[in-house]
Amino acid sequence: MLKFALVGCGRIAKRHAELLGKQQIEGAGLVAVCDIIEERAVGIAEQFHVPGFTDMHRMMREVNVDAVVVLTESGHHAQHVMELAQYGKHIIVEKPMALTLDDADAMIRACDRARIKLFVVKQNRFNVPVVKLREAFERGRFGKLVMGTVRVRWCRPQAYYDQDAWRGTWALDGGVLTNQASHHVDLLEWMMGEVDSVVAMSRTALVQIEAEDTAVVILRFRNGALGCIEATTAVRPKDLEGSISILGETGSVEIGGFAVNEMKVWNFVDPEPGDTEVMEKYSVNPPNVYGFGHQAYYRHVVDCIVNHKHHMVDGLEGRKSLELISAIYESIETSREVKMHFRPKYSRLGVS
């Protein structure tokens, strides 16, 4: 059994702890947790009968682990990954992997030097409707791509941001684009290909935070297709949807629900056996916005570590969506179209 430890015991840690601590992932188990707030560490430690720490270095020295999961504030991911890399244990880091491209590059270098794997959590890639969509894309069923769209229409009231002082700040979190919509941005780029340029606008509509709670983005992909990102946490009174739609000359697919987990449209010019079953088989909405993908994601992590396989979202792959999000913020700050493969000058993301 691979032994996992958690660093950071906040909101998302509960999801990871349940999967690893309740033996829901074959070949993986939870052996320790850490948080600088002792109450949080103790709460998860006692629930799953593992030791709790307030110092991650002490945890790594005293507990035998195979992999450590970094679940701290986004703005601290880079520091924690680079410090943990010295122990030579594989590292899983929640999205976004970092808030600046320089930090992402430093994380990749640190893990390369330590000869360990760096996994970036992108569990929505493992949602079964998304897997089906990716299969259709790889088989060329869409033909010439026309447009790709993602919509994140979720509810995050002021009470959500008031839980922790870092939420919604530029230095440690960012807004809806960096936090809630980062998975969807990743999916759009994964399906549609490299982005050539972006134009974006944002506002802070309903809550008191530094960053945005609402944004719209127009993208031009290198293959000529266009894209749109609509992201907001200002839906009231509850979550509405998290969706992706891909339109091509020979097919159209839309996955909706509130966790990109419910097949809504599956239409192709040239039908194939099994198409009629897709809507029925892949139309299950999960009980929460985390979806069902974490289980499959962790199975993938275990398989990659045990069998020395290449992992789907390594540091370089995780960096792609961060670069796109950085370009979006650059466009917001300058009110201009921003070409990709740039160096941020005006983006406030990750800046104290």
C-alpha cells in the first residue's frame, strides 16, 4: 500500500482525507496529516486515526510516507512543494499548482532535481463523460473545430470568503478564474488545443474580496477555432452549472451538471454503434461540485507510481492552464488582447 500524507487540512482536505482514509482507493492509504492550525490537523487526524502535526518537516522526518499531498493556500503551493521535494517523496498538489509562472517553473525544477513525480490535481479530466468526450476528440469525430465554451455558474457567498483571510486575495488565491474555474479552463485547453490569444473582462459583483467573482473571456485557438469562458461565483441562491461544450463541423457535445459530469448533448454527423447509449450511460450528476473524478484521479496516481508510468497532468501540463489564466488576468488589467507565451507585466495574481 502506498502511504499518503496531507499538508493542509482546510476545506478541500476533507475530500482527499475521505478517499485515502476510508480505503476508497485500492493500494493507497492515509498515514499522517499536517496543518499549522492545530485544531484542523487534530480534527482530521482523530477522524481517521492517524498522527497529526503542525510542522510538515517533523511529519516527513517521523512518518514513513510514499507521497505527500499539498492542499495549502494556492499562493503557498510553490514554497511547500519546493521544501517537501528534499525528502524525495512524490508530490501531489491541488489546483492551481501555483499563482505565478516563475513559481511553477521552480516547482518543476525542484521535483526534477529530486527525481520525483509532481502531480497536479485535475480530477475533472477523469469524469466519465469527459473521458468519453476526449475519446471522440482523439478519434477525430468533430472534424474541424469551431468553438469551445465552458461555463462555471456557482454560488460562493460572503460567508465562504470570510472562512479564511486568504480567500479572494491576489497574493494567495485569486478569484473565480484561478480558483473555481481553473479545472474548466484546463478542460477547454485540453480539448481545443493551444491558445493563440485572449481578451477578457471581469468585475467583483456581489462580495467583498480583492479579486474577481465574475469574468468573461474570449479565446482564439491556434487551429483557428474560437472559445468562450464564462465564470462566476455570484449565482444565487445555489450552484447552477459547471459545463463544457465542443462544437465541430461533424459533431457537437455538451457536458453539464454542476461538476462537468452530466452528458447533455452527444450528436455526430456520422453515428456509430453505442452513440444511442451515451446519454443514458453518462448522465449522472454527482452529489457535490467535486464530482466523481477524484477516485479515478488517485487510481491514476497509484498506477503511475507503482508501475512507473507517465502521468497525465505533470508539472509542465499543469503549467499550461496557469499560463492561460495569467494571460487572462493580463488582458483584464490592460483592456487589450494578449498573445500567449508572454511574460506577465500587469497581472496582480500572486503579487503581495
